[in-house]
Amino acid sequence: MNALLILVIADFVSGWIAAWINGELRSMKGYIGIAKKVGIFLIVTVAHTIDGVLGDLHYLRDAVIFFYIANELLSIIENYGKMGLYVPEVLLKAVAVLESKGGNKKGAESDASAK
């Protein structure tokens, strides 16, 4: 859970910096981004509650946390690219493949969450 918290903060900060560099800072997008980040922890809380009802195992909570960790890492990589920093080609390809296979709307989310 600590790793997720650190990555959520890193994603928000890197997105904010990328938006500032590109002249795209908007307070409403920032508020929406914060709300989405709070939503991540609400979903983790719901998963933890469901696990508690099902027994002592935490498979659902852990799966949700790992999903969001991966999602935040992808968003941070995208934000670095938006900052004009070098991102290895293999990481860019991995982001593109994961987004296309998952039907992920992460680009829109990272824009909103980071500003």
C-alpha cells in the first residue's frame, strides 16, 4: 500500500510538472485528478472489505493494488515523455501495447489527473 501511495503522489507531481512545462495547467483538471486519486484508494478499501467478508486472504485487495501500481507506473512514464525527458523505446512500446490491449483511456486520465 505504501508503494501505491508513493506512486500516486509521483504520478500527480510528474503530471503537474509536465502540464506546467507544456503550458497546460488547469485548476479544474487538477481537482478532477485529485478526485480520481482518492477514488483509487476507495476502490482498494472496497476490495479490502470484500476480502474481509470472504476470509483472511487478501487476494482481491492485492490484485487491485498491483493493477493500480502498474497503472501509475505507466502514467509516470507517459508524463516523463510529455516533459521531454528521454524514455527508452522499449518502455514506450510497452505502454502502447498495454494501452491498446486493455482499451485503456489512460492518456485522458493522466492528462486530467496530473494538472
